[in-house]
Amino acid sequence: MEELTRTYIVPLGVVYEAAPYRRAKKAVIVIREFATRHMKARQVSIDTEVNELIWARGIKHPPRRVTLEMERDEDGVVKVRLPPESEKV
């Protein structure tokens, strides 16, 4: 596999179909599935800043969408992180 870096806007609206006490956990699962599907990943590593962004408003109210930068290395491991400030939408 070759190295690849992309910026995505990940929709998290489907998370609100889950029970209120599971929404932030479900958001992390949705991001992991999104990265696996779009980046053809073998393994996904989510940065702590992304996790803090999802949990910032508590477990019941994660964001509806989030802009993320995903980078795949040669081993198929994808690192999910927030984009630099200049690229945020």
C-alpha cells in the first residue's frame, strides 16, 4: 500500500438514532468504520484530540459532523486526527 492523506467531513447524524447514553461511544465507532471503508485500512488509530472533540459536550450530544484528516501509511494503518487550523471548514 502507498501512503495517502485525505481530509473528510464525517457525518455523525446516524449516531442520534442510538440511545442517548451511547451516542459518543457510537460516534467513535462510526468514525472508525468510515476510516476503514474510505481509506481501505487494516487498523485505525484515533487521535486523543478527536476523542476529546466528540466527548466535549458529553455522551448525549456529540457533534453532527466533524472534519478529520486521515493518513494511511504503508502498513495499512490509518491515523485519524484533526486537520491543521488553516484547513478547517
